Amino acid sequence: MLIRRAPDIRPSEITPESIYLGRRAFMAGTGALLAGSAIPGIAFADVEPQALPKVIKSKYTVDEKVNSYKEITTYNNFYEYGTDKGEPAVNAPGLLKPSPWTVTVDGECNKPGTVDVDDFIKTSALEERVYRHRCVEAWSMVIPWVGVPLADVIKRFEPNGNAKYVAFQTLDDPKQMPGEKSDLVYPWPYTEGLRMDEAMNALTLLSVGLYGKTLAAQNGAPIRLVVPWKYGFKDIKSIVRISFVRNQPKTMWNQIAADEYGFYANVNPNHDHPRWSQAKERRIGEFLRRPTLMFNGYTEQVASLYSGMNLDTWY
Amino acid sequence: MAGPRSLPWWKPTIKTGLHALYTLPILALLARGYADYSGTDFLGGLGVNPIETVIRNLGDWSIRFLIVALAVTPVRRISGLPQIARYRRMLGLWAFAYVTIHLLFFIGVDQYFDWHEIWKEILKNKFITVGMLGFVFLLPLALTSTSGMIRRLGAARWRRLHRLVYFAGIAGAIHYIWMVKAITIEPVIYTAIIAILLAMRVFWWAQTRQAIAPQRVASKAG
């Protein structure tokens, strides 16, 4: 009832190349400035985000005002670095070592193996996709991600007929992620999961970058998931393991409060969080709340995944 | 030397000092807002979601100042400093002021006077329902805070009415706990402090009752 815009992406919605080139030039300048300000002799855990060459524009792009790099990198839910949304930007860059980084891929597949993320970034055809991002806390952004369709990566490992779900796991290292020191409330490490057909959907992105650069630590460097029709907590950060499994995997927020954070977690303005409404959202940078769109505006691409399912039961 | 002799020299100073202290959070928010506006970086500005920052900051100070007001009586009893009691009304009214600004900010800025939406939020969102309830508990206390009202109500009735502040404290704690996505440390700490402050009152009340009860029995037997 709240779907306002035609959900399919028209060619006219793709941002002209020149605007991106302009932004690239700006980012390159910023990069140089940051590199120049680095103090020699001090070893930072993190390197500043690096410019990514050869990024192809994807047709999966929404024509909405993109949030600024500052907005996207200073307002993050990454509880491994603190529960306040300002904390990850302060704490993560000095602690997370995004390179070298290996992702283990295992479970129900013919070719289990590993992915070296530096190689992966160098050898993959990277796409830029401007997606809406809707947090379960009722705020949203528009983010220019860089990545590879998860489906392309999954195919390399040849999942077998038993692979009904894909499970994801974040780095488990309290030295790099101090929030993981206490298991009192949160069953670390962070875990997430998708049904196989959700994982194979054309929109599902394995992201390695943002704004034409590698991911900042607070955004889940060096590799994270982006599932734009689901609430943001499904977009697991700093992934170290991807497993093909038979049964629906346990996921972090679902284990903490199953009645509040479902496994599916599809953006749905008609199904409220038990403690707050999901009908509207505050787009960061805007004053008035805007109506939330079913499947975050991606109905056309994903509604068929859930045909016949009661979305009030499978929230 | 100057001023009426009946007032000890430190009395007005403490009150003015407290007033000054209690305006600091508001001044800090204004300064952070101005920092964003002028492009400087005072205390990190208000961040990329200034409305959320302000409303949560006002909420934080509301519950902290409510705790301070709730602590006056226990601190007075434990410390044996009866003069602390004279700041109770002022501290309570300041807590009420912050709660009110917090609520007005929700109505006027966060919801932009969308009364239909505000009413829906109050009914639907449990954490807002309980927050509103807390405000409703505090409102009659602020209205009857004048010496004239104490006289008109009579001390006993006034005291009974003002026990509503305990329920306001409980509502404030639940409001905070229910607001966050999952358990975080701050609301748990505030809830624990409020629980202790209320438990002390229950303990003293039970003690008084016990002290009175044997006397009653004794007087009957006599």
C-alpha cells in the first residue's frame, strides 16, 4: 500500500557518468590528503580506504540523493566496537586489520576453499550499486556500494543439493573486536544467514567497497554482505566464513530476541517491531520522516521469493 | 557580611550554583548545534542524525536528573544532613523541566506536530506509552510544587500525592530499556540505581511499621 515509486530501475535513473567521475576525482584528492597526513613511524592497524580502479556502473542503482561519505562512515551499528553509533568510527580503524584477510567457504559444496580478499578485489569485476539501506531502528540512507553479486561467488564453490541456506560469520577475535570480550548479552561472533534463493538473488551483493574506495573499518572492512530489501542487521560485516548448510542457521539478533528480529527481516512497513512502528523512517539528512516501502522498494526484484508466505508470520 | 544575617553565606551560592549546573546540558547541545551550523567540530557536533542525538541526550539528562531528585531523601537520611532537603523541590522541578523539553522536542521536532502520528505512536509503541505515563505522573507534582499548594492540600495529602514520583522513576527506567534495540549498559545502570533508591524507601517504611507494630500490641495488652 505504501509503494510509491515504480520499483524497477529505469535507464534514466542511472546517474550520469560525469557526476561519478567528478566524485572520483574528489575522492582521489581526499585520499591523497589522508595519505599525506599519516604520521610516519606509527603502525596503524588499518590502512586508509584505497581507491578501487575499474568499477563498472550497475543497472541496479536507485536514483535518489546519495548520503555523504561522512554520514555513511560516522553513523554505524557495529556493536563489536561499541553500542553507540558514533563509536565504530572512532574505535574500529585503529583495531581492525583488513589485510591480509581470508574467507573460508565450506559446507554442502563440491569445491570448498578460501577467498583471499586482496586477490578477490584485484581479480573481480567490481560493480557500483546505489542501494537504499533501511535499519530496523527506522532510519535509512542511500549508499553507493562496490562489490560483486554473491551469486557469482557462490557458483565457484558449487553448492550441492543439500545446500538450502547460506550461513555467514564475522571475525571472532576480541583483540581486533573488543566488544566480543563479553558474551553476557551477545552470542559472539556475529552470525547471519540467507535462504539459498535469497543468496542467489541478483540484488544480493558481497561488498568490498564504498564510494569508489575499499570499505572503511567501521563499515565492515574488508568484505561484507548487502541485502538491500532486508533490515540492515542482515548485512553482516567483516566476514570470515561462508557455509552452505541444510538447516536454517542461527543468527545473532534472532538469538537475542526472536520475537523482535526474525530470520527473514524483510523491510515491511506493515509489520511493526513489537516496540516501535516500521511504517516510516528517517532518511539521514532529511527532516520529516518518509514512508517505508515494502521490501525497501525492491518488490519487483524479490517479491516472488516469498510468494505464498505470510509475511506477518515469517517476519 | 552583606545581606540578611539569618541566611548563612553559602545558601544562595549553592542554589545559584545548582541552577548554573543544570543549564549546562542545554548549553552544550546549543553549542554543538552551533558547531554544526558554523562548520566547526565542538564536541563532535550533533552528528549526522541531529534529531536523534538531541532527543536521546535530553532523555539521558531527564533520567539522570530524576535520579538526583529521587536520591535527595535517601542521601539526607544516610548523611544526616537535613539541609539537603531544601534543594529537593528545585532538583525535582529541574528534572521535570528536562522531561518536558524532551517531550516537546519529540512532539515539535521529531514528529513535527503530526498529532495523528503522535497519538498513534503513544498508543502503539510501548516505550513511548510508558514514557508518556511517566510524564503524566510528574505533571501534577510540578503543578502542586508551590508552597501555596502544599498548604491547600495539607502536608499529609501532598506527601501522598508526591509518591507518584516513584512511579515516574519506574516508568522512566522502563521507557529507556524498551527504547534500545537490545540490552545495553546505560539503561541497566540507571534502572539499578532507581531500584536501589526505591528499595531503600521500602526498607525504611517496613522498619517504621515494625517499630510501630509492637507498640500497638503493647498498648492493647495494657
